[in-house]
Amino acid sequence: MPPGTDASPALLQECRLVLTMLSASSRLLVFHENISEAVFVGNPHLVEYTVGRVSVDVMNQNDFAVMHVKISLVRRAGYILMNVYIPSMLLLVVSYVTLYFRVGIFQARVLGTLTALLVMATLFTQASSHLPKTSYFKMVDVWLLTCIVVIFIIIVFHVLIDRAFERAEKAPTATPAAPSLSPAKQAMKVYPSERTATTASSRNPIGAVGPLSAGRNTSLRLRQRVRTPLYQNLILGARLAVFAALLTFNVVYWSTVFQH
């Protein structure tokens, strides 16, 4: 008889057996309430469960004596960790690492994330087939569905980054022209020395040679502020957003699991 759904399917389940004495009526043959018991014989550590407490409830009031046997089954954490949580976590890490690939290799980034998404969907199907059918979401379902949604969001980020990168490559790169100076400013040069600053014009070129060789020269350059491309902002935002979402989800999820 398959496990019931009286308890949480992720941690504790119950298997109930009903034994009816059909060889004779309850007037002639009954179960003794104090002596009757059910004992599990064998290795209690199964593949997915550990056999816990076995309880017996006897009912001799009906036409035939009935014994209800309830077996507690505790799900083994190692099995679900090795088959569900650890593989899904590795797939999430692989999908997140694709955000650090070079922008030009769009196919490698998308194919890596799509492969992780397909494997995650297969893992979700296998985990659902091993777990009991319920009308509500289990914690394992929440975990796997969230992983699938996060990987899908990473794929969307890859598409947006690639579009922005293509636009940045097609945009013309205009070199800014140097600012024109007036003839008076072009003729005037300043050469600061250790003690004095001598101003020389083009009319007196000899006076400009002495301080130039004796003093320390400094050159001032004007740099135009370069605007960061849109695809670089998208890459940085995607990395931060996905990392923050995964961190927040893991904290909330595991704190809820350990509390219950």
C-alpha cells in the first residue's frame, strides 16, 4: 500500500494497513487488544525512507475483527539531497556563470543556459514521479520551479545583452574634435619652475628656453567623459540581480524548511 498524505510528503509519511479476520465472525475470533502487535522485520533503512514507529489499533465491534496498522516512514534526507537539491544547485551555478562569458559569444552563453534549463525540467519530472501525488505544492516543487524561473530569466538577460551589444557595434563612433584656441592663447605658454613661473610669448623665445630646461614641466590634458555602453550596464545589473535573488530565496527557503 503506498504511503498516505496525512503528514508532509517531504519529511514524514504514513503507510496504513487494514487487516480483517474473515475466517470467523467477531463472536468467535477477535484480536487481543493487549497482546496483538505488528513488528517490522528487516532493514529499516530503505532507499528513500526509514521505517519508524509501528502502531496497532484493534476494532472488534464489527461483524469481523479488524486491525489497523500504521507505519511511520521518515524520508531520508541524503537521497533527496543527492538526487534533487545538489544537481539543481549546480545547474543554477552553471547558468549564473554564463553571465560572465564574453559578450561576443552569444551562442555559447545561450546554449549553456538552455542546456541547464532542459536538464532542470527533466529533473523536475523525475522528482515529481518519485514523490506522492498531492493537490498542493510541496517544498521540493517550490525549489525546482524557482530554479526553472531563474534560469529562464537568465536567458532573457542574455537576449537583451546581445541586442544592446549589436546596437553598440552598429552605432558610429565619432571622434570628438579638439577645442580651438584663440591666437593669443596659442601664443601664451606657461612653464612652471621650482621657484618662479615664467610666462613667455612668441616674441621672446629665448626667455622661454631657460625655465624650460631648468624647471619641472607639467602638461595638462583634457579628457572627455566616456559614456558606459548599455550592454555593460545590463551585464552588471543582471549579475547583481540574479545573485541577490538567489541569495534571498535560499535564505528564506532553508529557514522555512528548518523551522517546519
